[in-house]
Amino acid sequence: MKRRLILLFAASAAIAGFAQGQGGSREAFLREQAYAEMQRVSGQVDVLASNQEELGERLVKVEALKNEIAELRAEIAALKATNAELRNRIPALVNEARAEIVKDLTGKIAMMQTKLAASVQPAPPPRRQTSTGAAQSAPPQPVGPHREYVVKSGDTLSLISTVFKTPISRIKEMNGLKSDMIRPGQKLILPL
């Protein structure tokens, strides 16, 4: 651009020199033409300078956005890494929580069983009458923790065995029963 201005000034000077040889009016005309051309070029230089300044500002903004994008990408990568780490830790945390709950519940169940065993007093087994009317000896006393159950209407040894998870033979043995017949109101001793 500067070279063009220099050429214009040189052309203007040459025209001015030529015009001096041709006469005053031609010289004035050429000066006016050269001056008008310089004004036009000067305006173009101003526009280009303004555009260059605007482009410089845009370039600064683009660089700032580029840096911000790089920072956001780094932050996204860090968040993805943290997310992956947390996903990997979830099963371990769930297992820890599950183990803690099981341990807590096991302790509570054991405490409740101990309290239940202490609160249940074994009742003496009922005496049975033989066909002769003589009282039969009491069944053997249960060994270990046990509970007393009062037979309800509709109960069977099979049902009681299922509910209390105890074999029928064990219930019969603990209560001195010879058959599977039981009656409502009858008290049975069952293992815990």
C-alpha cells in the first residue's frame, strides 16, 4: 500500500513537471486529478487500516475463545475421569453398605433370640392317661433353647413342622407323642 502511495506521488510529480512544459491550465487540471487520486487512495488506506484493526480485535477474541475451549475440554476430561472413578467405586460401596446392614441385622436377630429364649419358660409336658387310667410318665425334657406352642384349631403336626422348620419326628420326640394326633389347646415344646 505504501508503495502505491509512493508511485502516486511520483506520478503526480511527473505530471506536474510535464504540465509546466504544457501550460498553466493543463498543470492545474493534472494537479487536481492527482490530488483526487491521492484522496481516493488515502480513503482506501483508512478503510483498510480500520479493517485491519477490526480483524486484529476479532483475532484477539478468537484466541480468547480458543483458550476457553481448551480449558473447557480439560475440565470435561477431568469430569469424565471422576465419573468413571465413581462408577468403578459404586459396586464396592454397595457391598460395604450391604455387609454393614447384614452385620447389624444379624446382631439384632441374635439379641432378639437371646431375649426370646430367656423370656420363654418351658412348661411341664402334659401327663397322658393310659387306657387303664394310670398317668403316663412325662416326655423327656428338651435339651437346648426351645419355645412353647399352643395348638390351635386346624393345626397339624405337618403344618407346625413346616412353620417352625422342625421335623415331625423331632416334635414328637420332644413332646413324647406316639402318634400324629394333636388337639386344640395342647401345649407343644418346639426347638428354637
